[in-house]
Amino acid sequence: MARMPNAPTTPTVHGVTARSPTGIFIYGSCVSRDSFEYFDKDRFELVEYVARQSLASAFASPAQPLLDTAALDSQFQRRVLELDAASALPERLDAMASEIDILLWDLFDERLGYYEQPDGAVATNTVELIRWTRETGSEPSARLVPFGSREHLRTFVRRLHDFAALLDRTGLRDRLVLVAPSWASRTETGAMTPSSFGLSAARANLLVLPYLQAVHDVVRPGLVISPPASLTQAATDHQWGVAPFHYVPAVYRFITTAIEELVASGSVPAELARRRSATRRPSSTSAVVRRVTRFLTR
């Protein structure tokens, strides 16, 4: 999605010119994408959406998709798998860096793990691949590395350094915002949420802790948006069905409000740089998670 070349500009309080509308690049799942629908479209524009592409795949060598994408009816699904096979995230960020005011990132697409092929090629495990294996009775000719395993975490941390280098090269480190709501264990009616491909909310929230700690240590986002537990409920009427990461509107509004307040600060890079440089004493929980992360990634 290209931005209109003559988009109006407004001066910020820091003397830096900010475009209007604010350009958002989403690298992540439906959690970030669904949040975007709660923005005022006159003020915010989606410039690109890279979905279902794990960090392991994003920084691997390009390869062929694990299934024939022509068999998929959805153009979006075909594009997602083709971009993943092409390890396209770095190229898309390089190409669109000048149009990105905020890089919105979440880790939900890491949850299904990734496939490593005999030649070292990597492909993110996706809903499309899972459906294909169930419908055809075939298995990809590759080895699944599950989310939460030591190997998966090690690869994630290694690729985090590649991601950090890419952010620095493109000038996007101080435009990065991490969206990190917990998986909802209950719906707004109080019912327990179903597991997602065998992963419950409680287990997912435990497994993701070392990943989030690694992101904090390596990438150090200036803003991490984590809605409070009192808001984090799954919606029974969500357009994609009931799942621990298909939330009630209050969660998406919390996310967009945090971003709107960031933009209102006047200069997103200056504000995120200020927040990143602010010294914060790590909590005892963070210290424990950091020790566990270091042990698992040895």
C-alpha cells in the first residue's frame, strides 16, 4: 500500500516534520491487524502488513513454500505464504522505511513454531499448513521446531540480533512498538477459552515470558503495550471465532489509545528514544525470567 505522495505535513513540537496520516507497518498477527480497525482512518494509514512470518523465517535464506499456494482460494493467504518463503520482512522494511511512522510488532505468529528443511531452509508453521496436512494426510518434508522449545527460543534470540541490526540500519528502532497482551483465559461471559492447536492460554502465557524478556534485553522497544488483566478477555462474537487472542473491543481500544497518545507527544522517534533510555530497575520477576532465558539459550 503506497502512501499518497502529496500527503500533508505538520510540524511537531520537537521541530521534526511528521506526516499525516500516521503510517503504520504491521509485522505480526491478527491481534495487531484487528487493533488497526479501531484507529481513525483519517489520521492513521496501514502502509504494509507482514503476517505469519516468524523471526526464524524472516532472517533465513529464501526458499519455496511448503505447499502449492495456487491451491489456496484466498489471495491474502497466498501472499502470506509466499512472503514467508521469500523471507521478505527485511526487504519490505528496507523498501518502506521512509513511509513508516510506527512499526507495530507482536509475537503471536511465533506460537505454531517453524519448519526446518534438510537444506536449512525455514518456513513458519501456519494455520494454512496445518489445514493442508489434515486435509491431505501429508506431512511437510521438514522438521517442526515447536514454540517454547529450547531450540526455538535459541533461534528466536539469535534472529532478534538480526532484527535489531535491521532496525538500526533502517532507522526504525525508535519507531518500534511491541503489542503484547496476555492470552485471555476467559471470555467476557466468564467461560474458559478453548486451547489453540493444543496450546492453552495459561501455558502460552508461561512459554512466552522468556521471549518477551529477550525482546526487552536485545531490542529494547520504547513502548510495550500490555493491557491489564481486568480488560484481557476473549470475545464470544469475534469475527474470527473464539480464541484466547481474539479479544473484546476494550483490548483493541487500549492498544490504539496508547499509540494515539504516543503520536500526540509530537515526535514518535524522540519519545520512544527517551523511553528507551530511561533507566528502570528490573523487577524480581524480570530478573528470574532473565536467568531462565540465559540458561535456556546457552
